[in-house]
Amino acid sequence: MSKTQVGLGLIGCGQISEWHLRETQSDPRVRWVAACDLRPEAVAARADEFGIPGRYTEVEALLADPAVDAVLVATSPVAHVGPTVAAFRAGKHVLVEKPVALDAGEVEAMLAAQGDRIGACCSCRFRSTPSAARVAESIARGGLGRLRRLVCRVTSPAPETFDGTQPFFLHRPGWGGQGILADWGCYDLDYLLGLNGWPAATEVVAEMRRLPAAYRRIAEPVNDVELQVSALVRLAGGATLDYRRAAFYAGEARAQWRMEFEEGALELNMLPGAPQAMLHRLSATGVRSEVLVEEADTWSDVHAGPVADFLGAITDGRKPLTSLEDALVVQRVTDAVYAAAGG
């Protein structure tokens, strides 16, 4: 299917839906034609604010609306697979919020129903930014040699005050036993693996930690899921992934991605607000470093990317940045880390 404007339906009118709606208001390729949520008041709030005509509390009714060409599934993760499969069977293109699913089996069910429709995942948020495009260009130019090591180091210190409401996946139903690895790890894996050809995991050693005892005395979690993850992953092709993401961390904040090649390395600040990328090259006289991306991405860049890319895939007839096949690679690595950690 190729058309100049896409009639887009929203399934799930929670917090993230507002970002999608707000960041697409100036995009001439999209017309938001329908919204759906089990809560009528949530549908009314989003539809009134953004002028959406179709208002539904059942997915089947939204999918039967002839104005809907494609859907954004923005429900809680436990409710991703059902609407996605139903939408594909109804002949719609689908963009799924992250994390794509609870396990690889659910992604495989989505793919089995996809047919010739476009399927994509919002885990591409950080890889759809201007800085990520520059990093991709640098890798594509070559000269860095074979990929040897991918590194993620993201740590967030323990909060000074804790009232039992954050991080949200500890306290909201609908997260299916998933914690920080599903919530943020999908971004880490999408970025690092996606920029390097989507290598699969072949071996994994991992460890996870849950909410520390001092905070449990203040408020027990509704979902007793991991807040810290460490993993060493052997990837197809011989490279390794050295992974660390931790909230409630006993140390200082850090947000770094790093790609190490035989002839150099790319060092990346993953969050908006600072210069995004440094390129380091080895030479006979030492290491030559340069700022690859000086201007920082914004949160608007990050949140606008997935829908903009999805629309481009539909109107231009091309592959999305993160197809459901790609999301399956991320999910299989995620499943392997959970299994290796005994989670």
C-alpha cells in the first residue's frame, strides 16, 4: 500500500499516546481518525484534545472503521499481541509500542498474522534521532574494522525520597513480570544491535536485582520485578555485548553506549541534552578523537521518530527502522537474559 495520507487509529489512550498525538500534529502524512480504550473517559479526553472523530471502547469496532488504514498499539505490554494480530487480520498496518511483547512467542504470533502489511516497533525511538543517523552514516562509511564489543552503561542513583510510585513498572498492572530490562533495555538493544546488523545472541550470562530492602520497608512493589541488570552476551559473528542498566544504584549517574571496532570506537551519550557522539580512531601515533555529533537531540526528536518512520514506511513502501522481525531479535535477546538470570 502506498498513499500520501494515512488514516491512523490509536489503540490505548494512556500517557504515551499524548506524545504520539502531539508530535504528529504538523505531519501532513497523517490524519488521526479513531481512538480506542476500555475507559470511555480516556477516549473522550484524547479525542477532544486532538479532534479525533472515531471513538471506540472495543478494538473490533475501531478496526471496522473504514477510515482506519493503520493502527498504533499503545496499550500496556500484556495487551500488545491481541490488538496487533487482530489489526493485521483486518488488513491494517501496525506500529506497536515498546516493549514489543512479553516474550518471543508473542512476536512470532504477530509475524504469523502480518501478511503483506507493515509492522514496526517503537523501540526505535533513540535510533530514529538525527544523532543516530549520523552514527549510522559513520559506521556505513567503514574504516573502523570488525565489530568487537558493544557496551551499555546506564546507572541512576537511588532516589533521595521514595513514595512507592516510581519507577512506574513496579506499581502499574499490565507489565507481565517485566522490569527495567523490558522498559529501557529494548531501547539499548534496538540501538546497539540495530546499528550493527541485528546480530543474535548465542551465549548469555546474567544477573538481576530487585528493589532494595530499605525501600521495601517504605512501600512493597505491586510488581516485584528487576531494577538492575548485568549481562555478558556473546553475539553471532563473534562480538560481545557488555550490558549494565541499574536504577536505585549505589553510585553516580551515567548514560553511555559504546561500540568498539578493531580500528576505533564510537562513544555515545544516549540521553538528550548533551553532545551525542564521539568518534575515536586508532593510528600509528595514538588515538585521534573527534566530535561526531555536536548538537544534542531533543525529547521531541526522540518521541516524534517512531510514528514519522512508520508513516514513511507506508507512504514510501519501504522497510521501517525496526520491523517486527527486528523486534523479534531484541525480544529473543531479552528472553535469553531473563532466562540466564533466573528471572
